[in-house]
Amino acid sequence: MTTIDYAIIRRPRRKTASIVIRPDNRVEVLAPSRMPVSLIDAFIRQKRAWIDKKLHFNREVRADYVAKTFRAGEQFYLLGESYTLRLQQGKRAILLHGHELLVSHPTPKPATTKRQISRWYRRQAEAHFSNRALFFASTIGKQPQLIGVKAYKSRWGSCHHDGRVYLNWRLIMAPAWVVDYVLVHELCHLLHPNHSRAFWQQVYAVFPDYREAKAWLKINGLTLSL
């Protein structure tokens, strides 16, 4: 059996070790400051089957991230629909024209195009998330104090104890039904601030296809990026 290469990240406040498998298959162990390497090695051996399963998923199932070049002809997604990037010189503006994403700028360049599209995505996300939140909040029977967007690196949403709900703006690239799931998930935390059985029953009552949405994000989440 081959050995597993891994990095140890010491955390003073940690009391136990945990393993993180990065999308690029880097294995990291978050460990207490004084935990001996021998114990960490034993922990890795104990979790070998789980690690192999995660590594296989990343290699064989998960869709790879392909960095954007922000050049004409590239494909961009809005709520799961594909649009072809078209660039033109002119006043700063972005609009959808048929199946094209038309981006205008006085001096179109990849760097300026990236900034324009990023800002445009955030505006689209804020409007869409707020609109859908109104619908689902009335169904759930609990109104959030705020619906906002964040640039999370490793989560799709969050619900705070004071009623603020945030979603990752990158979700606006995903199909609308996937966005709905994440929104329902976070809104249900207003009633159940945990992942108890009651929480998942509430999610199911509002969004019966939540398992399919979770699976879609697990497989395709890396593609929702610029």
C-alpha cells in the first residue's frame, strides 16, 4: 500500500485532529500544537479508506476547474444558462443579448473584463437571492433580517444567530434550482440552528430534491468560479 503525503497544520486551540482533502487532492491534517507526529501518522492510517474514497472522487467524479481567460468566445453561466462572451469598445456596460454576454469597455482587456463581469455577477446575485428569499421565507414562516452576498472560499452560505443570511455570490452561475436549495438550507437555519433531523425534515418539506442539489454542488462546485 502506498503512503499518503500530507501537510500538518498546527492550530493552538484545537483539541483533536481532523483531515481536509483539498479539491486538488492535497491532504492536510489540522492538529493540536503538541500532538506527536506518530499519533498523526496513526490517525492517517486509521482514516485511510475514507481518504482514498475522497481522493478517488476528486480524480474521477468531480468536475475540474478551468480558469477563465476573459476573451471573446468564452462561455459564462448565469443560473445555469450558457452565454458566449462578446467584447466591444464603448461605454462601460454589460447586457445579455440572446445567448451572448455583451461587455463594453473603452479599452477592453482581460483584466478590465474580469472586474466588470465580477461586479455584474454580484449585482445579479444580490437581486436574485433577495427575490427568491422573499418567496421561501413566506413558505418557511420566518423572515431573515438581511439577505446578502459574500465571497466565501469554502462554503455556499451562512446563517447568523441574529437572522442575517449570506450566500456565496458564485452560486449565481449554478442552475436556479441549486440556488434555491442553498437559500432554503440557510433560511431553515433560522428555525433550526443546527443540522438535526428536524432541520433536514424542514428542508425536505420545502425543497424535496435537496439531495440532488447537494450532489450537484459536490460534483460541479469547482466550476462556479472566475
